[in-house]
Amino acid sequence: MVTVAPPHPWAYALRLPRDPRAVRVARMTVRAALDGHGRQDAVDVVELLTSELVTNAYLHTKGPASLRLTGLSGGRLRVGVWDSDPYVPAPFGGAGDASVPLAPLDSGSGRGLRLVQEYADSWGGWALGDGALGRGAGKLLWFEVGGHATLPLLLK
């Protein structure tokens, strides 16, 4: 059964505890939301890139994270991941090179942000204002994919 996408934007938000299982919960939530809106064409890409951002939030922060999935007009999808660390990495607008170098083939990590660069149509991020006690309120990293987001067969 194909579900007709509504003409107005829709959004889902999910608060994720600092727990290694949060990455799986985020993937399952993205898959269920996109299936429910008839967007099976985008599930693989959005699920992969969401998983990478939520994994980074878990690995590089000591607090919870939040996920927001938004369906926009024209079939575009936006995913934002908030975490408690104010550092915004390249290529999301942080200091340094605008591109992420390729990780060595034998490396067990280091490919997530490169995947976002390769498969998202646009991405960005920003540090969020002052938090309690003069600390930053974290950051938001986001990406968008167009109406027909697909992964190459090599990654499936």
C-alpha cells in the first residue's frame, strides 16, 4: 500500500538517551516514519546518514541527543541531530578543511561524516547559544536529501 504524502511538511522528534542502543532506535524510528509516509525510496540513505550522526553524538558526547526528521515540500527530507557538545566538525561549518579525508581501508571508524558529504544533497551545523553555567548548549548537525535519495549498489 502506498501512502500519499501530505502537501504540508511533517516532523517527528525523538529524544535519545546516552545509550549505545539509541542508534538502533533512531534507525528504526526513521524507517517507520518514512515507510508510513510512503518514502521507501529514501529509507536506505536517510537511515544510514542518521545512524552516522547519532553514532557520533554517542561517541563524542557525555549526554543525551535528539533526532528530528522533517518531510519538506518537493519530496525533500531533513534530519537534524542535536547533542551536548558545541564543537561543530568540518564539513558542517566547523573550523578546518571543508571536506573530510577518506579513512584508511583498514580503519574501523572515520567514515560517517564522509558518507554525509557523499550522499546528502546539503548539510550544515551550528553551535547553539550559551547554556547553563556559561557552557554551550551543544550543537545541531543536519542534512537534507532530495526526492529520490538512493544508495549505490556497492553500499547496499
